[in-house]
Amino acid sequence: MAKRVTKKAVNTNEMDGKEFFEAIHQIEQEKGIKPGYMMEKVTQALLSAYRRDHEGVGDNLFIEADESTYTVRLFLKKEIVEKVDNPSTEISLEEALRSLPRAELGDMLRVEVKARSFGRIAAQTARQVIIQGIREAEQGMIYDEFSTKEHELLTGTVTRIDPRNGAVSLRLHSGSEFTDAYLGSGEQVEGERYVEGQRLKVYVVEVRKATKGPQVLISRTHPGLVKRLFELEVPEVYDGTVEIRSVAREAGSRTKMAVWASEPNVDPIGACVGPRGQRVNTIVEELKGEKIDIIRWSEDPAEYIAAALSPADVISVEELPPVGDAKSCRVVVPNDQLSLAIGQKGQNARLAAKLTGYKIDIKPESEPLEPIEELRAQAEADAAEAPLEAAMAEAEENGEVPED
């Protein structure tokens, strides 16, 4: 007669503590997640799963996880009472005495919750919480990595071009992390053409937290792009010997840049141009032929403004009374230099104004000029009348000024 073999019953509902901790560590290592993060998310998932099927548990539920003994145990605190009104948080004295002979009314009893107490829906909830925890950890690492790259230059690979509006999707890498960014048509240089697989340098304007993960705002038109390109090509700019004090740019057409050297024996313009123009030509090539005017920054506004209007010659620069908070000046140029100072469609004057922060009024040498003293007196009079005019207008709007 065959001998009957009795197999030891295996409770598949109990958690294998060793495998549990090994799985946690494996997830953290594979995803690069900091130690302890996943343990916290998993315990939250277990608590959420049990609470889903057992209402009224509240804060009486807690977990004890001990990696040294490979144990993970879920406990529910219950108060010992005479009559049980809430089975989730209360236990009768009679039942408590079965497991704890010295139990008394009012004591709190810890009752271990077995894994078999979890329903199918609750287990799915735990799974979703764990998956969400992994996703949040990955998004957090991406945000931490790329937030340090704000106002920096990154190289991305074009992955897609939207045929409807020409918007470009790029895959950006930084350290071990990568993310996708969106280069809208408004941040593209007019006339540039992109193809899938092309490597493209972009300026990181801002990194935001969004519901679907970090959002990296990038640009090819930002003046900061030019500044970072010079840092890459010019060692003197990178180490701080030459400073880029101001940049004014009309992307795809022309840029004016003011530079200054901390050492008197260093030529800041020459350093940026490079031997035979190699350095600036490399940047012009990256910007697809965009013209770059490099001028010397000066503490003297008149000298600085005159340089900003280069290549036009300037006879004189006079500072005018400010209009509100805006600083303004009057520049006199030779008659034959007027169109050069203004530039095509006013571009040279416009860029010079952006660069210096002054509103620039350009006059030819032959035109009679109103004395500065008269302009100042008129500005002071206008400033004195402005509050009165504003008060009168407000009163009239409210119907408080009688008509004559």
C-alpha cells in the first residue's frame, strides 16, 4: 500500500519578510530612489488598503517593520470595553481576556492584522499607491536635477516636429536623468529649420512642477542663450575675467552685447572676438548667421550710450529729465550718420535702448536743439500738474465736477 505523504500547509496570505525588504531595496537601486522612501510609500499603501475595507479604523492602525528580523507586521489598536459599538476600534473584555489574561476595561490592546484580511480591491489600492510612489520619486529626481539647470544651456535631441504649428519636442539629458521639453514656435528663431534627430542647444528659462511631472521651459530666442554660448567659447568669460554686463537681442537678426574686464590689461572685446574672429564666428554659426555687436561697457552713461549706437559715430550725448521712471537722453550724430544710428527699421536704436536702459532721442547735427534747461523746466511743470490732472479726472468721472 502506498505511503501517504502529508505536505505542510503553506499560508500564501502571509508576507515573506525577507523577500519584501529585498524587493524594496531592488526598486530603490534600479530607480535610483533614496533609501527608505519606498518603505514609507509601501507602509502608506498597506494602511490605505486596510482602511479601504474597514471604515472607522482611523489612526488606530500602524505598522512595525523590522529589517533586522525581516518582519513586517500590521497592528490595530482596540480599546477594551463592556459593549462593543465599533468593532474596528473596540474589543469586548471577554474576547480580550482570551489573548491577554490580565486585560482590564479601558486598556488598549494591539491586535495583529493578517494579510488575508486584505480584500482584492484593497490590494489593488495598495498596488496603485506603490506605483504612484515610484512615479513621484522619479519625477522628484528629475525636478531636482533640472531645477539646478535654470538659466543654463542644455543640448537636446529633436524627437518630434508638430506639422500643424512647427512646435518641436526635445529630449533633454542632465546627469543620469532625462525629460522631454517643448520648444514652442514663439521661442524659435525665425528662419531656423529643424529635423528629427538634430542636436540643438537651448536655454532653460524655468523649471516648474506640474501634475504630469516637471515642466522644463526652453528657448532659442532668450538673450541668455547668447551669454551662455560666450561662456562656452571664451575662457575669460567662463572664469569671470571678462563680464557680460548686458545683452539686447532680436533673435535671428542681431544682438548687441556689452562687456567689461576686471583686469585693465585684458581687452574684453578682443577676448570675445578671438583670434581672427574664431570665437565669435563659432557662436554666429550656432545662431545661424545672427549678427553680434560687441561693445565696451562703461560707468559713464554718455560713453556707454555712444558705444551702444555703434557702428554710427556720435557727436554728443546729453541726459534728459526722466519721463516717469524711464531714463532718457538726447544723442547728436553727424547728418550722414543719422540713418546708420537709427538702423534698418529702427533696429540699431532699439537695441541700443534695450542694452543701456535709456530712451534715446537721436538728432542730426544740423537740427536746432531745444536747451536742456527748458526741457527740464517743462518736465518739472508736467510732473507737478500730473497729480492735479489725475485728481480732476477722477472727480469728473465720479460726477463731482460741475460743468461750466
